[in-house]
Amino acid sequence: MNDTTRRPIPARIRWLGGVTAVVLVLQLGLNQPLQTPASPQGMLNFQLATTGENAIAIVEHWTEAGLGWARASLWSGFVFAFLYSTLLILFTNHLLVDRPGIRERKAGRWVRGLFVAAGMTHVAEYSLMLVNLDSPSDRLSLSATLLALINYTALLLGIAGLVVIRAARRHPIHTHHA
């Protein structure tokens, strides 16, 4: 490899990225009917409802159109969490192939840990939101909001970590074949 050639992203990562993008588009589509006066951003408002009162107002609007859209969105969110966390972990591994340094390896472990944490908190948050659909409460709403904030923070820090890993050395390490 010379300085102008880059390792291509492996087919399994590209394929998983495509599947993840399809599920994301599906989720965006499922979110459209959830956009009401009580939840102008749809599911995001329910994630960040914080109080039972806010959650009840959102669920009441959703009930008029049927809670099926909300349930479908939440159930597809479990699939999405698995896909995006797996994709980000595989991509992290790909970026670390030519980064043998101890600092890069430590950063890589932290980044992978952040992506695992993001996926796990996403699953826990969506589980709470499913229960909150049936019986909204302050405890469930606040817990789901805190998990959403942890999830988004872990994703942002993980992505920032990927930038740091790649910026740690400007040129890929070259292997010379005899």
C-alpha cells in the first residue's frame, strides 16, 4: 500500500451498513404517523418525555391513530440497535487494522465499549418505552429519557473516538513484502 491507496471497506461492513440504512429509513417512515401536536418529532418526543404527564399526552394522541405505529417503531428499534452497534464495532475494528500502537488499541477498546453501551441502553430504553405505552408513569418516562441521553452520549463519544483513532497517525502503516 502506498500513501494514495486505502484499504477498501470490507463487503460485510458495506452490506451491514446498507441493511442498517434500510432499517433506519423504515424507522423514519414509522415515525411519520407519530408526529402529532403533542409529539412534533414523533418517537423522539416520547423518548424525552421525562414525566408521566407528558407521556400520557403523547400516548393519547397516538391512540387516536392507533398505537400500532408506535409499537412497530419500538420493536424495529431493537433490530436497529443490534445493527448499528454491530456495524460500528466492525467499523472500529476495520479502522484499527493498521493501528498497532498501545494508545490506539486502548482507544479502540473504549470506543467499542461505548458502542456496546449505546446498543444496550437503546434496548433498555425501548423496553421501558414499550411498557410506558400501556401505563405511562413518571418513573418509566424519566428512566427512558435518562437511557436515551446515555445512548446518544455514548454514540457521540464513540464516533469522536473513531476520529481520534484515525487522526492519531496521518498515514497508514505500510507493510513491506519481500
